[in-house]
Amino acid sequence: MLQRPLLTRDFAQMRPAVGRWLKVVLLWQVVVVAASAGYVAVLGSQHPRGIAWIAPAIAAIFGTALPLQVAVVAILRASRGS
């Protein structure tokens, strides 16, 4: 989705590609946060003792956010031209 436009180093091609990528990423993050909130809501009243039951929801949110940093670094490098 981003690889070809970023490799061209042409801002006219990069800008729409980054916009599309941001829309997809934001939609995916909303889905993950909604699913995690649903998980917490369903298990919140019946969870076992302790707080480890919330770990899957937290891991899902952080697990989808961390790879975004790689894409942001690639976008920044392409925009600098180096």
C-alpha cells in the first residue's frame, strides 16, 4: 500500500498513498480497540482473581500499535529524501 509510492520519492504520489494508509490504519485501530473493549466488558464481571485476565486486550492494542512505528519511520525517511 505504501511501498511503491514511498520509493518514488514523489510527493504527488506519496501524499494520497499516506492518506489512504492512515484511513486503513485508523479503521483497524478502532476495530481492535472495540474488540478489546468488548472482551473487557464480557469478562469484566466474571474474571478470575487478579488482573492477568486483561492481558490479551492490552497485548492486542499494543501489538497493533508497535508495527505502525516502522511505517512512520519509512514515511519520514521518504519525505526527507534520504
